[in-house]
Amino acid sequence: MMPSVFVIDDDAAVRDALIVLFRGEGLKARGFESGADFFDRLPDDAMACVVTDLRMPGIDGSELIRRVMTLRGAAWPVVVVTGHADVPVAVRLMKAGVVDFIEKPVDPVQLVDSVKTCLRRLLDVDAERQSRAATVERLGRLTRRESQVFDGLIRGQSNKEIAQDLEISPRTVEVFRAKIMVKTEADSLSALVRMGLQVEADAGARDVQV
């Protein structure tokens, strides 16, 4: 399912026009009349693109952006639409995490393209996340010995080399290898290697973050 688009603008005419624009493109769009209205009725969507004006009464665009980034981060990318643009403001907002900055009067094609790009990236990231989660789940099905054989395969060892390291016969390695292919649902050795590389990359990323 395509993520939502949240339109936040205190100008009802502009807000309604943008909602009609997005819905006309087949996107799920909701409107909010202010930053306070948005946070009072904060949606629970896991992924969404936030389209907001900059100058609004109460919670202005800058504060709204800060709160959205704190609450949802990259899962809710922000596109700013404003009639009060200048270079210093644009640079500051982009550094704060805004993915695009569009001046009014809005070019509908530019805005829709920007929002759709955001949504496509969200879907790509989500698909990658699901793929990694599936890989971890499948590898979790392996027994200790199967995991040892898997590690040898990922290191590029032959059946004979794995057998020598584990002190088992090459034929036994072949049996374990067949079980590994079934449990991981890998349709080829290359698919199995990709799983191993993905897990190694994830582990390396975690080590760097720590």
C-alpha cells in the first residue's frame, strides 16, 4: 500500500487544492489546518510524506519539522511549500532534514514528482527492511552444525575444506548443504551467498554505530 500524504496549511483553499491534486494522482491524502491540529490528531501511519507550509500561526513550519523529525525521522520525509523562500531559510531547512523546498505559486508537476519520489524511496526502504528481516528469520532456522556449514560456504570453502574443518565427511557436508538450501528457501548458491553477505553487512553497520 502506498504511504499517505499529510498536507498541513492554514490556508484552506491551498490545503484543499493540494489534497485534490494528490488524490487525483491516486495518492491517499489528508489535510490539517495547523501544526497544532496535526499533532492533536497525529496519524499512526508507519510511513508518510508530510507537505507543510512554513509560516503558520502557533506551531510554525520550522517547529513542526523539528517535531516530525524527532518523532518519525526518515519514515516521514518532509516537503516544504511556502511563499516566503530565501536561500538561508532553504539551506537551514535542508540541513534539518527537509527533502525538498518548493516555492509558491506551486508547480503541480514539480510538487507531485517530489512527493512521489519520497513515497517510492519509502517503499524501497520498507521492501529492503522486509527482505533483511526475512533473511534473518530463515537463517535462524538453521541448527548449530548447519550454521557452521553455512559459514564455510560463505567464506568460499569447498565441501572438502568444510569437511576437514568440521571433522565430518564431504558427503555429510552435502547433506547439510541441501538442508540449508531448503530451510533458507535459497534457489541457488548465489542466493545463499547474498544472504550471508547481507547479514555480514548488517553486523558491520551495527558495529560501526556502536
